[in-house]
Amino acid sequence: MLGLRTTIYKVSDLQEAKKWYSKAFETKAYFDEVFYVGFSIQGYELGLLPEEGNANKSDNVLSYWGVEKINETYTKLIELGATEHEKPNNVGGELMVASVRDPWNNVIGLIYNPYFKLPV
């Protein structure tokens, strides 16, 4: 195993989701087709796929995106139309996590982890 590379969110409206994620992550898609929209988030892939029908989405897997200011990021996503999933909370030391549901009911995890270091 080499570590995580990509997080995919399935959405019912790919174009609207592309706009929303561009604002939420403050970046533009580098890949934009009818079957996939891709963003590079500091070298990690955030992908959007069109979903068909009303997919059931669960909370059984969470990807946490690293942030510097968890409360500000959480509030920004709520203001953009996300809904609360888990308010920012301390989980030990300086480590904090939070999560929201995007407008397509996907859970987006946020983590402030000053202890995290990328492998060399």
C-alpha cells in the first residue's frame, strides 16, 4: 500500500457540483468531462462522478481533508450550502475533526492535525 491518492464524491448534477467544489476548495478543476471532474488538492485527487438515480449514501467511510483553520473552513462550507454532520471537536491534544454534508449528501471530513508530516 502506498497511501491514499483519491477521494471520489458522486453527485447528481456534475456542473453544479463542479462550481460548488471550486468555491469550497478554492481551486478550479484540471479535468472536466461529462463522465468525471477532477481537482488537484495539494497533489491529492478530489474527483466528482455523476451518480445515477437516488443513491443511498452512508457514513461508513470518511476522508478527512487537512485544513489550517478548522472552524473557519467548517463555517465557510456551511455558508456555501453544506449541512452539519459533525461540528468541530477536539479529539486529543491539538487534533480536531469536523464534517459536513455537501449539497449531494456526501460527507466531507475536515481535520486539523499539526502533528501530521508527509513521508519523505
